[in-house]
Amino acid sequence: MNTLSHTHAALIIIGHGSTVNPDSSAPTHLHADAIRQRGLFREVACCFWKEEPTMREVYESVDSDIIYIVPNFISEGYFCQQVLPRELRLSGPTTERDGKTIHYCDPVGIHPNMTRLLLQRADEVASGVPRSETSLIIVGHGTNLNDNSTKAIQDQVKLIREGGYGFAEVIDTYMEEAPFVADWHTLTTAPNVVVVPFFIADGLHSFQDIPVLLGMEKEVGKALSQMEVFRSNPIELQGRHLYYSSAIGTERLMADVILDQVNDFDQKWSIQQTADIPVQDELKQALAAWLDVGKNVIGQVRILGSATSGFSLRHFDDQNTPEEALQKHSQPESAREIARNDVAGEFRAIKTAPTLKSGWQLDLADLTELQLALEFFYPAAVGMAMAQEKGSLQPVPLRDLLGRQTGMYRFANGITDPQASEIIGKCCASATHCLRRIVYPLDAGQTLSGPAASKLGHEAGQISGQENTIPLLCMEACNHIVSVARKVARENFEKKAAESA
């Protein structure tokens, strides 16, 4: 791989994410960490479909005027061709908007170098097993939403079959369309069968659902993040040796494939490398300015120290706890680990929930590390606060958000105005659910009212009674609101149908 320098640009990696556990987003974060450490981009950030920051919020996480976006998705199907461009407000491969140049690259799963990763994973999981006595199965999800959803897997199967790699047979199978992975024992003939999930992460499908379909498990078990070790190989099934690997997207070399897609985009569209020019670090400057005037609390985190002496972060409730009683951390990425679960060990899908556990201290060297750590604690929060202060934040009316939903969520805008207010008042309650202050309206000409009004005041977005606070803002309703709105809208539809029957 010939890696070009993009130190003038930001890289945004998009993952699917999950509201249930951290397994879906973990590989995307780890690949971003690896790329960030190489110093090839001015900024590296992540965003997700089901986690924070969202695709609308992530633009507030970066300063750069040139942005490359790489979907950490397997296929160029429904999500990459319809959902992601819609959510990112893209008009084509390159979009010029708000003084930014945004390049939208192909998803990682369709890159030719995926073949090398698949072969490497197959050899690792069945080390020493002759390929000539092995059937290789590449398994995907399958869907009727877009014909391209299976193309990436079929292309890889064809390349390996015709590449002379020595497997007894190579086949593609799917969870929800034929050929079904559940029929693996009738689709293969070799005494050894290696199954590689063509998924980005060891989430619900690859780690829990597919093992049941294969017959490895009788019922869906725990998530990977709840297990101490991955499953052991081989497993004796149907008179064969079955080897099951972790998802291909967890391979550390996927970081190189992400970079390959950026470089391929430059070559395909004849993008010239821009000479490095001085760029103002507005995010760090805003953060420094707030600290200078004593704004040293954001959400449940208190910031201690200075740019000259270094910074220490603590939970707000630990301000009087002796330092020796706190668990020490010293890397910005530790903030992501600290914020992952609450005190009961439950996954914190909403990072602005008032459930951040206490008992830790995070020591950081400088303002750059501080900004990154805060990004992990409260994704895009610093950028949204800065944009709001400058008057450049672009909140998305709730009706606009609900109106652009497709697929199973296309009915979400069928809620009434009072129902919208009730949903937000309940699902966004500061004391129990989310610390953000809502800055978006109901629609272009109407503010939120009723129960939702409690989320609009100055006291929302900060710890109660604290004035020295960098506010946590909500510029667009989250997926949790969309999900509840869909449910209520469907109930409205069914009630109306019953009344007219």
C-alpha cells in the first residue's frame, strides 16, 4: 500500500453502531485509533448510524476544510448508496458545502485487498489444515433492499475460486437469502469447513445469530463484550471439522484498507494533494478560551490543570476524593473505555446520559489530548457548543428528521405535535436519560412546547446549579426518539384503521 499524506484533511470513518452493546462500533474505533497514531491526517473522527456522534453531528468534530469519508461497511448497498449520503447531506462523490470540500469514498468491503484479508483469516483460524481438504464459506447478511448487498461477497468468492488458492471449494452463503448458511453441511463436501463472517464487527449477527444457524449453539448467547474468550476451534458437527472465525472487519489490517479507499478516491477523481497551509485549530482555541474564563465542567466531567502543566479529568462527584483513591489513566482513548459502561456494567449507548461512573482520574499532556478525550466522553459536544456560540450551528427540526426517514422508519412522522412533545419530555429527561439541552425546533416555524419545554432552558445541558459549564447541546433528535416515534405512529395508524373498519 502506497499511503499518501493527507495532513491537510480530516478523515471520518462511518460505522453502523448499536444501542445494545459496544461490539458493533469497537472495530471502527480501533481502526481510527491506528490511523490517528500514524499522523497521516490532520484529524480522524468516527460517526455511526446507531451511536454517537451521528452523521449530522460529526461535522462539528473536525476543523479541516477538506474531509474524506470512508464507510466502514461491507457492501455498497442500501446504506452506502441511500442512507449515508442522505444523512451526511452529500450530493455526489465530492460535495462543496459550508466552505468544506467533502469526499465520499467507497466502502471498505468492496476493495480488492479484502481478498488478502480473507485468505489470511482463513489460514489463521484453521492453522495447519490443508486448503485442499477445506471448504471456505464466506457468509453475509443478505437483503432484498438492494441487489448490491451481496455483490461484495460474490466478488470475493469469484476471486478466490479463480485465483488458484487451493481450497476444495469456495461458496457464499447468507442469513436471509439463499444459499442459506444454515445449509452449510449440504453445500460443502470437504472434511474441514472454515466459515468467515463477512461482517465489520462481531456483533449480534456474526457472534450470536450465525453460530445458531450453523448449529454451533442451540440459542443466541451472550455478546462478545460479555465473554472472556472467543469460541474454540474446531467444532465437530455433521461429521466435519467446523472452524468459525471472528468477523473480517476486526482484522487490524482493515485500517490499511480504509487508507486504500482514500488513496483510490484521489486517483479515480484526480484529486491533487494540497500543500499544507496554516489552519486555525478553532476547536482547541474555543476550549482554551472557555478554560481561561473558568468554564471547566462539561456534563459530569470536571477539567483540572492548564495547558502549561497538563490536564486532569475527574468525575464531577469526585472533586473532593483523594487522588490516591482514584483509578489512574493517562491516554485520551481511556476516556472511551471509562464512558462505555455505567456503574452496573450496562452499555451506555447515550453518552450524555447522567450515568457516567465515578472513581477515576485521567491525566493528559496537553490541549490536543484533552480535546480528544472530551470527544470520547461527549462526542461532538465541544464543536456543537463552539458553533452555537458563533451562531453557525444548524439544528435540524424534528419534523425534517422524521420526514426523511426511509425503510421501516418511514412512518415515524405520523405522530401528532402533542405526542412529539410527550416523547421528548419522557425520553430526554435530564435527571434520568440525557443531559443535553435541545436547540432544535418542532418544525421550521414552531418551537417545542409542553413536556419537551423542560429541555430548552439554560438549566438543561449542564449539571444542576453549575454556571461554569460547557453546555451539552442536541442539534437533532437521536435514533432513540425516531424509534419511539415510529412505534407511536404505527399505533396511530392501526387505531385509525380499526375505527374506520
